[in-house]
Amino acid sequence: VVRGKSYGSLLFFFAIPIAMMGYSGIKTIQFKDGTVSIENTTKQLQANPTDTTLRSDLQKQVTDMSSRPTSDPTALTTIAKAQFALGNHKAAETTLRKAMQQSPALPQAQELDQRIKLDQNLTSLTSQVAQNPNDTGAKQKLQEVVTQADQLHIASPVLMSHLAGAQAALGDRKKALSWAETALSIKPNLAEAKQLKIQAAAPVTHQ
């Protein structure tokens, strides 16, 4: 500039970092917007678990967000909740583990962790009752877990199937059939739900 040369070309070099800063800000906003969208769609799906459009939209949102690396525990928990609602329990556990490593006291993460443990308790107690139908203690514990599950908004066909199994083990064939049929309306090839539907719908035989 002092030598009388044009300094217009220098503006280009200043523009690059400014543009990059702006781009980074836009990407951050888009990521946050994506997280909010997933959270909202998850809630909608939990209220309307058989809505195929909502389920498809949520799956697309999760796939998109999962492709973006993040260590934010809130974002990770939001993705994990969506994965669980979709029935991808293993993926949800893995994602939640990452979130809880960053923030183990995060309320949303603890809430999802309790839901995952409830699902695991359903499976283990149902198996225990099936192996020993006269175990009144196990039956009582299973009934308590089922009662807790009944208070939840459930979208996962896998959890529905586990609930069907629990109801069958407790002798409530009507509820077992209802849960199995709902799970199959979401995921027609879910083997466990298919088997439970057959068992629950079979005529009662008296010996």
C-alpha cells in the first residue's frame, strides 16, 4: 500500500478466515437444529408408535446426525433416545455410554439408562418366571417392572415384544397378544413377537 500498489487482493486473504468462521457457525447451528428435530420427532413417535412416516423421518435424521462426529453429551443422549425408540437397542446403549462418559449425571442420560435397564429386567425376569412358574418372588418383581413400563410412552418394537413376553409369563394372554400385534405392525419380521402372537392366540387347553 505504501508503495502505491493495490491492496484489493489482500482482502481476499482476510475474507477466507472470516468465511470459514461463518461456515463453522452455520454448521454448529445446523447441528443444534438437527438435535432439536430428533428430540421432537422422537417424542412424536413415542406418542404415535405405529406412524410409519414419523419412524422413517426419525431414522433419516438419526442416520444424518450419527455421521457427524460429536462429543456433546446432550446431543449423544438425544441420538441414543431416538435409536432406542426405533428399536436399535444395542446402538442406543453404545451411544449412551459415550454420553455418560462425558456427563454421567445428565438427567436425560440417566432417564434413558433407566429405560434400558427396565428392558433388560423384563427379559431376565421373564426368563426366570418361564423356567420356574411357581417362583412367586420373581413373578412379583416382573409385575412391578411391567407396571413401570405401562407408564411409559413406548415406540420400540423390541421393548413391546419384551413386554408381550412378560405379560405372557404372568398369564395375561390378552395384553401379551396386544403388545405382540403392535410390535409386528411396526416390524413384521420380528421373530420373538411372531412366536408370542402364536402362543397368545392359541386356544387355552385344560388338563
